[in-house]
Amino acid sequence: MNRQDVAEELAKPISQKLLGSSIPARLAYIGTDGAPRAIPIGFWWTGEHVVMATVPKSAKVRALRQNPRVALTVDTQDEWPPRVLLIRGAARVELVDGVPDSYVEASRKVVPAAHVKGWEQGVRALYDQMVLITVEPDWAKLLDFETTLPKAVEDLVLARAGAADVDGPIHSR
């Protein structure tokens, strides 16, 4: 997928809504043992990159240094039709001193306003360093289940529509 196609997919209003939401991403990566992992993780969208922060000694940091290819999903939990944003890319891992202000700002999406001050004090006291995981999307797909569907479902719908045009209504075949 070229950069322009990725940018257009991520610029769609539903994509932007998901990227700005308080919904955690599900980050999929390959562990150092070769087994797949999928974890929920808070994130923020910079307009070009998905960024996450974590503990420097976490297993995902070691794994991403070994194999930076990842997939992310951000999807609605309690909405119909479901909205699903799928992203693939390479993760860059960067050790930073302290707690990045952007991490604190992004956390405001999920930490209730009445608790932000205490939460921020606790986080800043806990972390001397954090690791930023920055993903530059090289593939993206929005599934809104109104105008876009998973490819296999889309193919099935088209095949059924084609068969219906030729043979009349489809019954079981």
C-alpha cells in the first residue's frame, strides 16, 4: 500500500474518531520466543504515527527490538455497526528520560479529570525512564461495515450478487 493510500485511509472521519478515542489499541507483535502476542495498550496519534509508552524492561520492548513488524487494531466495543481500524507498520523503540508530556496528555483520554493530577504525580514519581514505541503505518484499512467490509466478506457478497444475477436468488448450493 503506498503512503498516499495509507494517509487517505487514516484521514477518513471514522478513522480519525477511532484514533482520537479513549479505546485502547490492540498491539500484535511476535515475542522473542517466536509466539504471537496481542495486548491492549493506550496510544496517541500524532497525525503521522501511533505512539505508545511502556516500561523499559517490558517483554514487548525486547521483542520489538528483535522484530519491529506490528499490527494494531482500534475498534468500537459497544456500537453497531462495529468500526474497526487496522494498521500495520514497523515499530521504532526509543528510550527517553522521565515521562513524556505527550504521554500524560494522551492519558487524559482515559483518566477521569478528577484523578488526572494524582495520576500524573504517581506516574512521574514511578518512571525515571520510559520507552516510546512509535509505529509509522505502511498499511491501513477502515472497516465500517456500511461502506467497507473485510475482503473475504466483500468477495462473498460480490460472488453471491453475481450468482444471483445469473441464476436468480441464491439458495443453498
